[in-house]
Amino acid sequence: MDWRAYLRHLDYILIAAALGLVAYGVTMIYFATRHDIGGQPLRFVIQQLVAVGVGLVAAAVVSLLDYEIYRRFQWVMYAFAVFIVAVVLPFGEVVHGARRWIDLGFQSFQPSALAVLLLALSIGAYLADRMDMLGSKRVTLIALAMVAVPVFLVYREPDFGSAIVLVALTMAMLYFYGTSWTHFAVLAGSGIAAFVVALKVLPLAGIHLIQQYQIDRLFVFLNVGHNPQGSGYNIIQSMIAVGSGALTGRGDMATQTALDFLPEHHTDFIFAVLSERNGFLGALVLIALYGVVIWRCLRIATLSRDMYGSILAGGIGVMVLFQVFVNIGMTIGIMPVTGIPLPFLSYGGTAMIAFLMFVGLLEAIHLRATVTPSTRGHLVR
Amino acid sequence: MLLGPGNDEGRRSRPIRSGRRDRPIIQLPSVALRVAIMLGIAVALFGIILFRLWFLQILSGQQFVAQANDNRLRSVKILAPRGTITDRNGEVIVQNRPGLAVGVRLMDVPAGQLDGEVVDLAGALHVKPGKVRRKIVDHLRPSWPTGVPVAWRAVADGKVASLDLLVIKEDASRKVVSYLLEHRLSFPGVEIQKNYLRDYPQGDLAAQLFGNLGEINKDQLKEQRFKGYAPGDMVGQSGLEWSYDRWLRGRDGMAKVEVDAHGQPKAHAPVPGGRLPEPGDTLVTTIDAKVQAKAEEALRYGIHLANVNGEVAANGGAAVVLDAKNGQVLAMASNPTFDPSVYVGGLSVKDNKKLQDPHANYPLLNRAIMESKAVGSTFKPIDTVAALEEGVISAGTTFFCNGTFIAPNTLDRHVFRCWALSGHGTLDLVQAITQSCDVYFYNVGYLFYQRKGTELEDWAMRLGMNKPTGIDIPGEVSGRVPTPAWKRSYFKTAVDKIWNPGDSIQLAVGQGFMEATPLQLATSYAAIANGGTIVRPHLGLKVVDPQGKTVRNLEPARPHKVDISQSTLDTVRQGLVDAANSASGTSAGVFGGYPVTVAGKTGTAEVYDSSVMHNVNYAWYASYAPANDPKYVVVVMIEKGGHGGAVAAPAARLIYDQLFRLQSNKPAGAVRSD
């Protein structure tokens, strides 16, 4: 194997941005959690670093593998993804009233985070295999049906955030696959219609698909003052944290985090921790890093030697964009509270490993796209 | 194997990109176009985030810093000790003692735990849970913006919360406090607060004057006089505590404490920005504790005398001692009385029941100002002033008293009787006052009636009747001087609306519809004593700050003066001196030979008592002394006490004993008198 060619054709900008995000995130997890467990200021940091280590190894392996092989095992991966999100419902451990984790004995494992990776590979493969059927409604519908099964299971955990991430990922892959605009228009229209029916029409008939508190929670960001002690509390505290960071941050005076006013500070609201501590400038650095990651994703989508690579790279890029916007939007009060974590930043081992494997996958696509015919000969033994 | 062969040709060499199982296809999407669109979307979304961050952090940053500080810095109220209330000589009558209050801070009660906690707390405090709930809800009401009462459900669910410590029990026992502290983990949000409670070292002395403290209520918060007060503040609810609350309350201090989101204080150096409490000012009253005590003793003695005389129903009374020149109240006593300390820390149901029981004869009532009754013959000097000033009679005018009087030229031929059934014979004005001849004044009243005017009524009002005296404690009633106009508006039927000769005749002897409070009568007598000045009685003398500096003199605005001619004054005063001193005087049996010359008038007022459905006699004595240079006005009223000379005058003499530092035996009443 030609290690020199391998090393020469890695996308180092992507690696640097991703590692920068990981380092930034681990640092912020430290500041967010150092007082959480008395005498163990590094408890969460160490757990996260273990995940980072595992993730980096996994990413390296994925980058070495030719991603073509995932096409061969797409249905196995799909079945496995459905299996792990199904098995969490009866066997998962209950935390805060939700079954999202499986206790592996030494470590908790979040199936939905791994399912995102597996479904990206399998549904992307399904689409790439049907380039000849471009424009057919059947492909669009089957792709949506494929994701609908795990989405339903994840939603039942309940993990609303992961469910909509899966939907967003699938829509993004359909987009780069080339699904016709009319399909998107119809999907958007029927989505809005379904929402209105579930919200307005069915309740009149006495059917409550969505409970009132869920609606309240979804729209509370529009009027946080409505219930400052209840559903609005998290957003208000988060906005105070972000806002009080001002230009350069409060540093060790970051009391919203230190005194526990900020909820879920190392997971969903890690951006508020960062903004309070480092201010506008610190947030700018973070957003720039995400910008680089997304830029590299989209660039790899255009470079890819085949549609499978394009669909995957584009899908991953849009998914990261979606998660970043919804998560940050939530902490600054412009998006609803959905429980979507911040990629590479939020505490959570499985998600960290999955995202690092996405980076490995992007590198694999990049490698195989940039290796020229002449150098490829060297690359392959 | 690892870096598998993939497609054989490079991407650039093939016009069509395809996968392994790619078949030729007609049209391929332009990935570049879709990537470009997505880039545009990404830029837009990042722009939104950056714009919002700029708004939050750069434009509103300092605002949010303030909010973050609001979050972490909790202001803890440090209660200021309330000012003491002393008598004119500095003797403390109302002071403070330290106490412990139990309160709950709703913010610190974890969601969903309040319901259970209230039940536990009520158990620990030995009260019903409903009472604790009501207290919490009542506390919240004032700050609730919509004015809709807060539902307990909303509080229990955490939809409504409050940063403030809501005091549930004002004066908790040590036992309860230590129990709560021991089990503090089961009572999140419950706090023990040091506070000050009222203490009455003189027991029930002047109990009706000071009033009690209570938490400011919703309506009071809207009042002008309580502007700037906060919900939860303890304020005077009645009496002097109410009138002088602004001075007495001091200014609560504030300590800033850093707390975490769960309300747990963080042990750090003290946070700057606190404020020390400023103790309240001392209120020096015009009361003389010794005179007050004597006045209360005098009332008990008067009631005792009445009971001994066979007036077994006598069960209450009032006494007022005024400075004749400036209206300072040296004593204001009301019987029956009560122990004001029952209000400290909240009136118990049992105590409240006791105080409200009709058999207790309403001890809370300050009979000196809150109850007006017919004043009987003590009205005659007022009559005299009016008659002389209006020229109805002169000092030399005589009438013959044969014991009865029938108004001439009237249809009903009602017989008005003199208290001396066999009559007084021929009397001039001074003799009529001295002997309190009713027939003489029936004649005067009838003369006023014939003039068809309201001169008598006007004079009574001029001398302080029919309107509150303006004393500096709340609850004063205005009494009544009946006039033709009043009758017309008060009564329904045409017959009742007519002003009869009897109305003027009755008024002339302080009967009929005429009513006054003991304090009003005292101001009228003060005017006679001081030559026409209508004093405004007051209990507040001055406000002294904790350093001992007088910060405010509470002398009321300059009293107004009524013009009374010297000859009129001489005549009335002569009558009053003779009444108390000459052999035939109605109270000479009490004050004859007294070292200080007292000028005073007895009164035996017939008051309809609805509980026994017939008239009962209220005993009055209105007086001033020394007669030649009046310093004090003393008015005593004994409810259902019988004759003024028999019970009220002896009671008044006890008070004079104290005023002039005289030692004497307890005086017996005059045997037969008005």
C-alpha cells in the first residue's frame, strides 16, 4: 500500500477543522462539567476523550476502506440500523423518561447516533444504485419509506431530535441524488398539510396525535416570556448565557454555567456555555470551523468520482449544517427546542464516534476522487 | 484490497459518472448546481446566526450580564427593627423583641414538590394545609399582573413562582424552628428569617391606641400612603402604628448572596451592593404613662362604683385627658381592654373569638373616639355659650322650675321632666348650671326653637361637635348634632321629617338625636377652658431618630379660634366652678374642698339600649382644672353607669389626683345628682 499517496491525498483542511471542533468541544465540556460531580472535574472530559480516541481509530479505518463496499452491504447495514433502534425500545435504560441508550456494561451506547451513519450509507447506496431511474417517484418514495421505519422507532424512544436529523439527512441525499424539484414541492406541501391536520383538524375530531405540551415546547421560542418558569426557562437561561458573553466572553465569571442556571450544559446547550465563556469572538471561531467543515463536504461532493460519493458527502454536509443551525438557533432563541446536539461539540460518545467516522468516510471519498489515474496505480499495490 | 480498484477510469476521462451497476442514462443532475444552491443556503443560515449573535452579544450584552447577575445574586431582606413608642417622658410602651419567622421561597421548591411540602410544613407548624396554601396564594396576588386571583394549581405546578420569601408563620417557636432546621432537606425552599416582633412591657396599657401590625394587603399597596411599600412588608394596620408607620418602620436592609440555580447559597466573600438596615424612629407620644394607667384604673373604679350603686349592667367606659391649651392627649382610656400581644405573630382563632365575643363587650373598641352617645347635661355649658352669644337669654335671665316643662302652643303637650322631680324653684343661669336644672335649659331650647334658626346647632358644631376632631389615629366617628336639614334627609316619612319643639328642647340637654364622643366633648370643654380655641387632639408628640435627634415635631397645624365674649366665658366658667364646688353643685360632693379648683359638669344621658330594649343611663363627667388657669381637661364616661355625679365624677377625681400628684382616698360619689 502506498502510504505516501494516501497521506498526500487526505483533505487536511477538513481534518484540521474537525479536530479543532473536537478540541474546542472537549475544552467546553470541561468548563461546563467541572463542578457537576464533586472531586471529579475531568469525569466527562475523560469519557469524551475515550470516545474521541475510538472515533479517530474508526475514522482512519473508514478512510482506508473503499466506500464502494458499503454498496454491497447496504441492506445488511439498513437491517442492522433498524435492529439497533428497535432493540432500544424494550431493552434501553430509562433516563429522563426516554429510552435512548443501551447499557453495554462498560459504556452506554446510543443506537440512534450510530443509525444515522448506517442509514446514510445504506440509503445513499440505494439512491446511487438507481441513477438510471432519476425522476421516478418510486425511488423518492422508497427512500422515504426506508427512513420512515427507523424514524418512527426513534420517535417512540422518544428522541424527536434524532428523528428529524434522519429525515433531514434523507432529504439532503435525495437532493444531491437529483430528485426533481416537483417532488420536493409536493413533499413540502404535504408536510405542511399533515402538520396543519395534526395540529388543527384532528383535535377538533378529538384525536390528539401531538400533545399540547409538545406544541407549547415547539413554539415557546416565539414567546419565551409566556412561561418563564416552565417551558420557556431553558431558552431564557440560554439566551442570558449567550448574551452575557458579549464580545469577548465572561471567562471565569461565566456564572450561568458555573451556577447551573444553564440546563443540559454539556449536551444540547454546549454552544451557550461556549458563548458565555468566549463571547461573540469565540462563537465566531466555532462557526468558522463549521463553515470550513461544510465547505469541505460540499467540495468533496463535487469532486467525487461517483454519485455515491457525491450523495454521501453532500448529505453529510447538509446534515451538519442542519444540526448546527437548529442547535445554535435553539440556544439563541430563534429555533424550537428539539434536542438536537451540536456535531463534534456536544457530550455523547456514540455521536462523537459516528461524526468522526463521517469524517473518515469523507476522506475516503476525497482520496479516491483526487488520486489521478497515474498515481492510482501506485496506490493499489 | 483495502484501497480497492474502484472504477477503472478517472472521473475526468468519463463524461458520465456512475456507480458499479451504472447503466447508461439520459440525463444526470448537475451536482455543481445543487452544491452551489446549498452553499447559498448555508451562507444565509450562518448569516442569520451571526446576525442574531451580534444582536444578543454585542447590542444587548450588558443587559444580559445584568440578567445573569439577577439570576445569581439573590437579595435577602434584612429586616429593620421597628421604632419604639414611648410616652411623653420616654417611658417605653411598645418595643421589639427578636423572633423567628418561617417562610418559603417558591423559586427554590423543586417543581411538583410544593403540594407535599405544604402538607408537611403545615404539620410542623400545627396549622391546616389550606391555611398555608391560602397564605402563599395571598402573597402572590399583589404581584400578579392580571388581577385574576392565582389558582393554587398554578402555584403547585410551578407556573407561578416568586423570588421573595413568603412568610408563613411570623412568630415560630424554637421547637418548630429547630425541627425545620433538622429536617431542612425535606423542606427545600423553606427558610427561617430573623425578624422583630412587637412587645408591650406595660401590658395592656393604652391597648386600643397603638394598633397591631399586619402584612400589607392588596388594597393597601394601591393606597397613596403606602406608596413604595413592597408586598410582604409588615405595616401598622390600626392606631398609632398605622398613622406613623412611615417613621416607625425604618428601612429594611439588603444583603446580596450568590446562589446557584437550585437556590443554594455559594460560600464566597460577601457580594458588594448590600445595604444595612436602618432602624425605625422612635415615636414619642403625648401620653403620660402614669396618667394613662390612672385613667384606666379610674374607669375600673367608676364601673365598680356603678355596680355597687346597683347599676349592675355597667361594663365599659372611656376617659380622655387633654392638655387644655394645645390638645395633647395625656391619656385616652377605654374599658374593657385587652392584651395587645395576642396580635403578635398573628392573631389566633381562639383569641380572635374571644375579642369578638359580644359578652366581652368589644374590648378592641376605643370608646373615646369610636363610639358617640348622648352626652346629657354635660351639653349644658355649650348650650349656655350659644344662648348668651346669640342673645337668647342673658346671665340674669331666670326661669322657674317646678320639676316639669311643657312646650307651650304645641299639640302633643309632652311633659319634659327635670331630674329633680320637685323642681329647683327660680334659678338664674349660673345656678341652673350649678344644679343642672333641666327645666331651665328646656326653656332655653324652646327659645331657640322659636327663633326657627339653627343657632344652637351651629354653636355645638363650632365647638367641635358633629365632625371628627382630627386626632391622629384612625377610626374616629363624627357624632351628630341634629338639625332640621339632617332630620329631613335622615327620616323617610313626612311626619318624621318635621323639626319639633321637642327636638330643640332635647338637644338643649344633650339628649334626643344628639351624640358625641368623649373626645369631642373634651375639645368643647377645652375651648371653654382656654377661651375659644378648638384644639386638635393628638397622640403623636415628636419623632426621634435612633441617634436621639428629633426629626419631626408632630404638633398639628394651628388650631382655629372661635370668638366667645369674655362675659359669656365668665358666666359658663362660674357655673362649672360652682357645679363642682358650691354646696348645691352636682359634683360638689366629689370636688368640694378639693385642693385644686375643678370646674366640671355632670351628665346622665339616657341612651336606648337595644339589648334590653329600654333606655339606660350613661354617666358622664366633663371638666377642667385648675379653674383659674386651666391646664387639663378630663372627660369620663361610664356606660350604663347611672348618674354622672355618682360614678363618673369620682373616677375623674382619681385622674386629677394623678395629674396634680395628690394623695387622697378614693372618692365616693355624690349621693343624689344629675
